[in-house]
Amino acid sequence: MIVTSTGIVNGIIDKKYGKYGEQFFKGMPTYSLPLEIKKYPQNTRTFAILMEDKDAIPPTGFSWIHWSAANITSDSLGENASVNTKKFVQGTNSWSSALLAEPLGKYEAAKYGGPMPPDKPHTYEIHVFALDRSLDLQDGFYVNELYKVMEGHVLAHYTLKGIYYN
């Protein structure tokens, strides 16, 4: 399986998908990256996505979740699909963390929350999973719930990486 994005060129995430973009919700950038999924198993029924920032561990104490989505039936997501479509479910991202001064609510944070590296350029990992079924998840699910219901149903996995400059 191969995943590409026109929003990541030469390993660099375009500034419009994060803190230098123009679309925000309560301070969180929400203009999501486009994705194309190719060469996935023929018996794939749905896809799931997890976008995380492991470089956030030193400043925050944990890997920052930027986006999780499941029950995606298309092998292509256009720009801003997180806001523009209701064709898949989205999990709660780390902007709901109680460690923030003003955390978003669970459902407010159930969408793409783009890169906002606080200290230096960070590498973002977009994990895409090809699955043999739809998952029993609702908007606002947590990443641990995603992993639990995906267990035994992952046909293929691909990680796309990109750097966002602060």
C-alpha cells in the first residue's frame, strides 16, 4: 500500500495545513491534508487514519494526536475533508487534553487539528490502515478505542511522514 499527499512536497507539509494556514476553530488549525491511497489489498472495505506528532513528547509528555478517522470508504480524501464531509467518523484529537489552559470539548476536537510545533520543526506521521470491515466507532472516539476495534482487521498499513516548520 502507498499513501501520498499533494500537501507534502519533498517531505515538507505545506504551511496552509497548520498554524500558518487560514482556517481555525478556537485556535486549532482545521484545514486537513489531502490523501491518495494506492495499491491497497483488493478486499479492503474501509480505511482508518491516525496523524500523530512524536516530537511533541518532550514539550507535552505524550505523542500529540492531530487526527484520527475511521470508516473511510474512498481511497482519496480531498483538502479539508475533515470539515467538508460527514462520510466517515472522526476521533478526538489532543486539543481536548486537560493539560491545555483552555482544552476543547471531546466533540469540538473530533476533527483534524493541524500542526503547531511549539519549539522546532516536527515530523508528523500519518498512519493509514486498510481494513477488512467497517468499525463500530462514533464521532469523538479515542485512539485507544480505534486500535482495539482494528485488532485482527488490518490488511495493510502505511506511514506517510512530513515535516512542519515552526
